[in-house]
Amino acid sequence: MDRPRPIDFEDALVIEQFNSMTRNIPPVFVNILFMAGVFSWFIYTHTTSTTALWLAGPLVAVCGGRAIYWRNLGRRSHGFDVATQKRMLRTVWILCACLCVGFSSVVIFNLASPDLFVQATIAILVIATSIAIALHLFALPKAALAAVWSATSSTVFVFLKSGDAMLIAASLSLLVIAIAITRLLTSLFSDFCALVRSRAEIDAMREDALRLAMTDPLTGLPNRRMFELQMREYVESGRPFALAAIDLDGFKPVNDAYGHAVGDACLAEVARRLRASAGHALVARIGGDEFVLLLEGVAHEAEAVALAREAVRALSKPYRLEPGITRIGASCGVAIWTKPGDEVELVNRADIALYHAKSARSGRVLAYTEEMAHAQFETPESAALQRVLLTKARSRYGERRKRSA
């Protein structure tokens, strides 16, 4: 089963920043539109100049359009990849810088009024709005700081240039406030990054736990649980597939003679060869020396048998282990999935075909036929083997029926 790769911290940060922007950018532009409305009304009623209103008009139009865009974006699943989200965040920062320059120009133009009341009111509107905007954009610190310092620097510039002692004192106060807001934004973004990192670590641990739960620790192959989930996924999608059950021949004597360490090394080599020979098929270890191949897209018996023979041939080559060169073999039973509901019997059929292959000779690959379920073995030893192995197959079949109930 294909699973998404764990997301690293940098990608996770971009994703969370983008999600934060989809929530917070619409309120930012609404805030700007409200401020622009109050600002325009104040300028219109307290001054004779209308030039600033014409300057603010295009900026307000841009803000309105972006507010609608981001609001619609937050309401639907956008499906953007990380690279696209990163580019869009960069666009947000560039557009924010342009808007800051535009509004700063409007502020400088209007703060030039000789009326102290007008200057103080405009300064209060601008600084309060910039702080509100910055707090909304804290997840994108460049944009947040641009909002604070563009408003502060333009206001302080005009106040210092005026030469008025009261305005100079006010400008110093504004600088102190801007520094405090900067420290607050830095702290908020640091906490935001810590939360994202914590989530990324939790996700990584969850992925590791899931991988361990789905992986055989000795060979690194998918285990029985992973095999069953993948088979269920194939069934639900309606994709044709075949199952090849493989059992090693001669592995027990090697394990008994040389010990478990050599036996484990042998199983690891078996897993490597199966991976190399199976191509895109899922290779899983479901028991001590039992493996399965899940052959996606294989709907014909001849193709499944040919692929299984290639795997068995690879397993039959000599093994260079610590004691020296040794040989083991493998037998294989193949079954084809035909229709929904057939998957419950599929493992049973592959096991029956496998046991018929083992009863003949090592290295055989047999596809399941209906006659196999009723066939009688010729010798007492074969009959005993049949009873033991078919009991094992039925036990598996019963377990699968309980899980599917």
C-alpha cells in the first residue's frame, strides 16, 4: 500500500503558514477596508483635500479583490502542493510590501496637514490598524513586520520633520510600541514554529509506529497485516490481481544445523531476492519461512505462474552464508482473484496449490484448480501431509472469515 512520505519540518511550516493565511487574510483586508472607509470619511470632513481619496481608491479595490479570493480559497479544498503554497506565500509577502508602500504614501501625504488634531487622529488610525493587521499575519513574519514598520516609519518621519515637540515625543512613543510589537510577533512566530515542529514530530512518530506495525522486523518486508490491507485495497478498487504463496524447502535443516543467526541471514537474503525478482509486486512475509507475492494487474494464470517461477528460480540459487555455501529451494501455489467476495477463498486456494506443489517436488509452481481441493495423495506420508496442510489452510480461511464478518 502506497503511503505518503512523512512531511519534514520545512514543508509542514509552509503548509501551516498557508492554512493560517487562508483564515486570517480575509479579516486583514476587511480591517484595511474598514480603516480606509473611516480614514476617507475623516479626511473628507476635516480637510479640503481629496487627492488622498483618489490615491487610496486603487489600493482599496486591490484589497477587496484579494479578500474575496482568499475567502473563497478557505472555503474549499484547494489541493495545492507545497511548492505552490510556497509561491503563493511569497506573492502575499510581495503584495503586502506593495500595499504598505502605497498606504504609507497616503499617510505621509495627509500627515503633512498643519492641523494637530488631524495628524493625531490619522496616526492613531494608522498605527491601530497596522497592529491589528500584524497580529493577523504573525505566521508570516515578513508581512507582519512590514505592516508595523511601514506605518510606524512613515508616521515618525512626518512627526520628526514637523519640529513640534509634542509630535516628536509621540514619535518616540510610537517607536517604543513598534519595538514591543516586533518582540511580540517574534515570540508568536517562535511558538508557532514550535507547535508545527511538535506536530511534525508526532506525525513522524505515527508514521514510524504504523510502519513498524506493518513491517516484518527481520526482513523489512510487509507483514501479514500489510498484505491483507493491500489485498483489500485491490478488491475495493476492482483491479485484477493474483496471489502467489511461497514456502521454503530445506530451510529448517539449515536453521537447525547452523543456528538462528544463520537462519535469519538466510531469510534476509530470501527477502532481498524476492524483492529483486518480483518487480512491482508486493512481497510479504506472513510466517516463519512463508512468503506471498501480490501481483497487481495480473488476471491470467499463465502470467502469474511465469512470475512465480522467476521468483522460485531466484530462491533456488546457492546462498553464501557464514558457514559456507548452502542451498534451499522453494515451492509456490498460485491463485487468481476473479470477483468480489472471492478474496476470502483466495488465500485458501493459494495454500492448497502450494501444498500440492510441495507434495510433488521442490521447486514446483502450481496454479489452483478445483480438482486440487478433492485430490487424494498416493502415499500415506503424502496423505498425512495433506491433512496437516489443509487443516492449516482452513484455519487461515476461518480467521479471514471472522475478520470479514
